[in-house]
Amino acid sequence: MIEVYTDGSTNEITQCSSIGIYIKNGQEQHEFSCTIPYCSNHEAEFYAVQKALEICIEKYPNDILSFRTDSQIVVDAIDKNYVKNKQFEAYMKNIHNLSQSFPLFFIKWIASSQNTHADNLAKKVCKEHKKS
């Protein structure tokens, strides 16, 4: 089973949005982070899950995926396959379609204190982006 931690970050002061993804497969670990087009923090959280699924399709196409995020909105939306905010519908559709590629995909809410690795990856990108 592949453990995937995701986080999205938006800094309103610097107008920077980014994502962080931390993947554990036994002893093997992968990190991914990048800036994304400026958006709300919730949108960045959905974007992170979508991007993580895209990465997993390439690296772990036949594995069971256990996603963890500190975004309750994302977890609830994926569990119910429904979003109130129309802004997130495209992400939900993409996440649903991408997740169908795996024998089992589930997502669980974790406290921010348990998601520091992905959070640090996301925030680091905007700090570096600001210096550029």
C-alpha cells in the first residue's frame, strides 16, 4: 500500500499558491512540490490530490493508495463525491476519474501536525519563488 500525503498552500501576501506531495512506499520515499496558478487555499488542496494521483498513475499504477490530507473539505468532498462549490467540480471529476485507475483508493483526514512533511514542501516552494 502506498501512503500519500498532500497539502496545498496559498500565501495571500505574496500571491503564491503551491502544493506539496510526500509519498511513502515502504522504505522508498518521494517528494514533489511546485507552484501552481494563484488560487484559494481550498482549491490548492484539491489540486494537490489531483497531481498526486497523476504521479501515482506513473509510478504505482496497480497499487492500493492511502491518501492523507489535513483538508476536511477535500476529504468530505471525495468521500461523498460531491462539492457544493462549483469551483471545485472539475477537480472532483478529475480526481474521481484518476482514482478509478487503482484497485483501491481511499483518503483520510489527518491533523495538520501529522502532515508537516507535505506542508513544508508546499510552503518552501513559495518562499523560494518569492526570492526569485
